[in-house]
Amino acid sequence: MNYLDQVRIAFVHLRERKRQTILTALGVAVGSAMLVTTISVSRGSSSNVIAKVIDTVPHVLISAERVVPLVPENIVSKQRGRVAMVTKNINLDEQQVIKNYTGVVESIRRVEELRSISPFVLSKLLARNKTRFTPCVTRGVVPHLEAEIAGLQKNLLEKNSLEELAYTPNGILVGDLLAKKLNAGYRDRIVLVTKNSEEFPVTIVGRFSSGFNAKDEREAYVNLALAQRMEGISSNSVSGIGLRTAFVERASLTAAKVQTLSGYKSESWDETNRNVIEFYNRNAMITLVLVGFVFIVAGLGVSSVMTTVILQKVKDIAILRSMGMEGRSITRIFMLEGFMIGVLGVIIGSPFGHVICHLVYSIRFEASTAGVLKSDRINIIEMFDAHLIVIVFGILIAVLSSWNPARKATRYMPVRILRGEVGA
């Protein structure tokens, strides 16, 4: 008996039980559709987070932590026989800053892939509007330098806010959710209170919406000089320096170059936001594994059908074995039946998954501020490899599920079956 004959026998077996075969194939189809949708949603969610991170943070961040000690801090000189005795007074309340930041900026300008450089000063403050209080973090910047660093220009709700901030020394640009918390609008005056209880009245010159709810409800931008006064640091000191590169995918290499030239710790956007990215990737993987169990259930359905078919065909198996058919040929027949069920299931499930992805993406809802990201839709990234993975996995599950029943079919003793004994 050749392979074509085995295929015909397998097809006849399934055709005789059309309803059960179709229902089992539908189980595989549902698993395929759900897995395609889950992979697409997971990719869309992760890609959306990464895109938001890239658009709202510097590609490379220079912090105030030195990796190359200053010369006076080198206690032992490189020259033999010389030892420097240094006395250093350490104030634990003193903020760690980059001193002479203009020199640091000049030292890294030779890096060709850098497109924008923006120094900043961070301040943790309390924002007050009459009887409303809320904590916030202000970033003191030079407006025209910060415009392209973290996509700030395109996130503005009032398009000329950065220009107005530049010529308003006591101006402040706030996140839209922070403005709602304070119940404050354009040109309203609020008060920023420092940790030393100093008060700085400022005027709201605009709002921004980055899509990151945590950023929009806590962050604000002021002029660099104002931030330096609030923190009590000199005009040539900053908390850090943000950089934008021409090749975001090579930001880690750029960070290494910048760190070598500047002597300060430099991190790429993916290193700085590793926790956020890993959180979404981990959740996507967990969801994928859970949905994958749908295929396990479908596999159990295939195994059940194959067991039923074998019990009904024990006499046929006995006759075939009596005629000299090898056991592996019988095993192959029933595994071909599992293969056919798997193929039928993925042929239905893969297109159905595409339809579900299209329907899910077309759904629009009111953007919520309850989650991490503000979005009015579920992001979907559907790619061909997702369908290919599901097709291969669906067929493989169906074939593997039919293997054990098919192997048991060869254990039946032909003589005992012909005598009327069904057991092996």
C-alpha cells in the first residue's frame, strides 16, 4: 500500500464522521484565530510603548554621576613617588550636578550622530493653585533646544507655547492632566513650592500631552535659569543633558561614545526605560502562553476523535493486519487524519484571525487616563510570520495529538478482534 492509498483511507474515515470532524477542526480554528489576534495585540502594545518612549524621552541621557574621577579626587598620582593628600567636605543635602556643563557639551559635539543637545535641571516641587495642591517635577530647559529632544514640539496643545515660554522668565508649560488636577488654564498663575518652602509664582503659558499619563499628570517645563534658582545651583550647573541621535536603534553605541568623551554616566533610552519595556514584554509573553492553552484543548479534541475512530475501525484494522499491512502504515493512516484536521482548522482559523484583528483595530473608544498610556484604540500589528507560526503550530498540535491513539491502533491483536474481543 503506497502513501496515496493511505491518504484515501484517512480521508474516508474522516468523511464518514463529518460532523465530529468539522467540530474538531473548528476547535483548532478557534485556537488559531485567538493566537493570531493575541500575537498581533501583543506586538502592537509593545511597539506602541516603545514608540511612546522614543518620542517622549531623550535618546541618550547624561546624568550627573561621574564615571571618570576628577583629578583632585585621584589620591594616588600616576607618577611614582607622589601622593596627593586631599580634604573634601561632603554635604549630603547638596544636589549632584554637572558643573561647567558648557564644557561637557563642547566635548561631545564631535560625535557625528548627535542632532540635538539640551541641558536641564530637575526639581521636585509642590504645585499650588489656591486651595489645590499636587506634587510635580519641573524640568528647567532652554526652550528652543528642548523642542526636538523628546518630541515636545509635536505634543503641545497650544502650538506657540515654547516660544512664549522662551520670552516669559517665570513661565511654565504643564502636562494637560496636571493642569486638570490644579484646575488651571492658560495664563493662570500658580505657585511652585520648593523643599525649602520657598515659593515661586509662575504663569502657565501652555500645555502638552505626551500620551504617558504618569508624565502628563506630574511633569512641567520651566526656563533653565528659573530652575537653577529654585534648586540653588550656579548658572553653569545642570542636573543632566539630553541628547537626540540620528539613529535611535544605535543609541547604546552613541551613549558609550558620549560617556567616554564626557566622563559622566550616559544611558540610552532603552536602558533608562528598561523596566517599562520589560513589563510590557513580560505581560505579552504571559498572555501568549495562556492563549496557547486553547491549542492544547483543541489537541485533546483531536485525540478524542481519533480514539473514537480507532474504536469503530478495529475490525478494519484487524483485516488490514491479517492481509500483511505493517503497523507503521496503520499508524501513518491515523496520523494523516490528525494532519488533515489540523490543516482544515488552520485554513479556517488564520483568515478568521485576520478578520478579528481588523475588527478590533477599527473599534474606537474614549481615551482613558486610568492606564499607563492614553489611547483611543487597541493597537494591532499583524504580520505574516504570526500566521505562519500559528499554521505550523496548529498542524503540529493536531498531528502530535493523533500520535498516541494511532500508536495504540497497532497494538490490537487481529485474532482477538476477529473473535469479537475489542480489547488489546
